[in-house]
Amino acid sequence: MKEAKAKRRGIKHSEPQVEPRPPYLRHPQHLADQLLSKTRSNQMDLFDGITRRLSPETRRKAIEYKVKVLGFDLTHAQQRGFEAALAILTRGGYRSKKVRLTLDQWHADYGVEKKESARGWLEASQFTRLQSLNVLRELATIPWLIYYEKQVAPNRWQIVERIGPLWQLTIGYELTDEERKRFNVGDRSPELLDKLKAIEIEFNDVWLDQHENHYFWKPGNLLQQMFLALHGRRPPDHLNNFVTWILSEAEMKRRQSQPLELSATLDELANKCRLTAQMKHGNRTRVLATLKRNAEVAQKVNLITSFDFENSQNLRLTCSTKVFAEAQEWAKRRQTNRAETTSSKRPRPTPQLFPSEIDKMLKDIDTQIEALRKRRDVSWDGVVRREMTPEENAAIEALTARRNALQEQKYGVSIPAANAARA
């Protein structure tokens, strides 16, 4: 009886590793300003006077795109996508406005959890997976009116007004001919969802504008904490704005070494939480009760230690210093770890070249150095009419270092700069 042939093992493709969400998210202040902007009413004369400051072109586009709010008015699902984007940028250190990632990484940052099914397997909810992908697409298509002011120098301010989505999106699928036909007629079944192989997000400029100096840290699991504080109920949309207002205002007070005590009138806080519609209908008592419930949740998740909302003209609350101290400590450790990782990386070896290639490159480098040195203009009587600029001196130093590396590769030793021309 013939022995069965051993099966050839195919090449094992390792799946890209999914990185966890950072414990704290770096939240730019300009983004917070858009979340806390005032809602306008249905006619286009409004924004509480803001539209009178907009350029005619921006006003025309706002009417054309039927923009109904100033800034971002996000649903709870969209807020989860917004915080997923904060996690992506925080993990990358806000180094680039264009980011590539896998679908699994987006699901992890969005908060798609895998639970044990009846079959005993860890499976993610298809509803949440589809919701996360829909949010990714929505925030790439919904036009928002972005308006803010920024100080670019002492006594100099720049006004930014722009209409556009939160990001531009490119998605790559790998489909068979049959799957492509189904996809083109609108089929978005979970089976085809698994065929999505790559996501590229190009963020709107507001995400990175002055992010180095104007930002605050937000707990990465804050949405989950609020979900638990509400006994499993979905946090209302206005609650997200409420905690954003607390973190944003408290950070500005912390930087100015002021007590972390916040105050606002009922109208001001209702506007920031986008509860203006209820205020216009005279439901001030209901709005105040809603804000009290928000404060109770903020206290349960340790953002604030106490609050007093009895006087509608002076709503007061005291922020917890613990959240900010822990965030600052984590940020310092993260910066130190990054510096150690960067310093421990070995420099990439110089590629080995043929002697003729090295000779040509050395000749080109010497020509560039000589051309830069000729830019220094000295008259016949020794008067310097033009000195080298710092940029030109830096370029010469970089070229000299490159020449030394090539000489070491060719001769095994670096020739001194004074003798390099004779080599």
C-alpha cells in the first residue's frame, strides 16, 4: 500500500500586528473648538453673527453644501470614529497627515470587541464592524464648516475658514471577478468586507494645525468608562461635548497655574453641548437637569471632584488633578522611551559600491563643494562682499561628511579635507 505523500506546506503569511489604543489620546485644541462651536438655526443668516465674518465664497459653499452647523456635530458612532483617528495620530506622534493602516487596526481603534460566540469562537459583532466602516466613510464625505482663529506671532492673528470633510479616504479591496461585479452593484456583505486590504487616511489640516503647543490629553478609554457609568447605556452625544469642554478648559488653566475650577452660564454650556434647540423652546429646566446628569457621570469617571449647578448664571465644577497628572507622567515616559528607542537604532550601513562609482560620486561632491565655496565673494583688496550663509555652510558640512564616508569605503581611511582635492 502506497504511503500518503506528505502535504507541502504553503508559505505562511503573518498578519500585520494590531497595536492597542494608547492609554491617553493627544487632542488638539483647534479640534476641540470645532466640537464646541455654536449650532446655527435653519436660515442662513446666522451662526450667531459668525457668517457675517465669513468670506462670500465660503458663505456660498455653506449654502450649496447645506451646512447646518459651525464646526463638528458628531453622533455617538461618529465620535467613536473621531477618537479612533486621535488614537491613530497619537500612536504615530502626529508626524504625517497621511496614514496607512489595515482594517483590523481601524476596528481595534474604533473599539470593535471580539466576544465568545455560541460556537466557542472569538467573533466580532458584524453590526459594529459595518458601523465602524460606515463611520470611516461618512467622516470622509460629510462637509463641515471649519472656522477658528490662531495667533501666529505677537499681535498677529490668522483666521482659518474652510469647508470640507474630516479626512480624505482611499480604500483598497482584493476581489475576484465575481466579487467585483457584486461590489459594483452595491453589495457590502460581511464576506466582501473581509476583502478590504488597505486603508489610507489623509487628515484635514485642522488635525495638525499648531498641535505641538495647543493640545490636551484625553483618557483613551473614556467612552468605555462613561458607558459603564451609565450602566451599559450609550453615552448621549452632548455628554461627549461636556467632557471635551472640561478637559480643554482645565488644561488651559493648568498651563497658566490656575486652580482647576471651571464656571459657565447655563446658556454658554448649553451652546457648547449643542443643546440650543431645547433652550430655544424654553426647556431651560430640562437642559439644566441634563447638564447635572452629565456632571454626575463626569464625577463617576473621576474627571471632576465636585460641582454646583444650583445657580444657572454660575454653573461651577472642580476638576480632578489626578487625570492630568497621570496623563503628563505617561507622556513623559513615552517621550523617554521613544528617545531611547531612537538612539538604540543602529545606522543603516552604507551600500557597497564599485571603485568607479565611488570615484564619480567623489568628483560630483567636490564639484558641489567648490561651487558653494565660490559663493563667498572677496574683493581684490580683501574686503568680504558676500559671506557664506548658515545654510550654505551646513550644506558643505553635509557634503564633506558624505565624502568622508565614501573615502572610508574605498581606502579604508578618511582623507583629511585639506588633502581631499589631491586624491
